[in-house]
Amino acid sequence: MFIKDHNKLALINGDEQINYAELINWINRYSTLLKKNQGERVAIYFENRPEWIYSFFFFFYIGA
């Protein structure tokens, strides 16, 4: 992966702090829940929550 230090802080949500290793783990978890193919169009409708980030990066990663 392109991140050298997976323990660096990636997100802060209230009192919760998420490092890059956890962020990548959550993105991979979302990939099992959200089934989309490359090239499909998607819309993400969330409040400002970490789940928005997980979904965004998953769809970005697959090229949706």
C-alpha cells in the first residue's frame, strides 16, 4: 500500500480517532456490503460520518 505508517491518524469523529490501518479495514468491510461494478454510477447520501468516507473510497477504488 502507498501509506508507509499505518498508525498515523486518518479521521477524527468526536472522541473516536481512526488511523489509516483501521480506515483501510473499514473500506474493505464496506466492499463486502456494497456490490457495484466498475463504471456504474452511485450516489452517497450520509450525514458527516466516517461511513461516508468508507463508501466514497470504496466506490473510488472500484471506479464506480
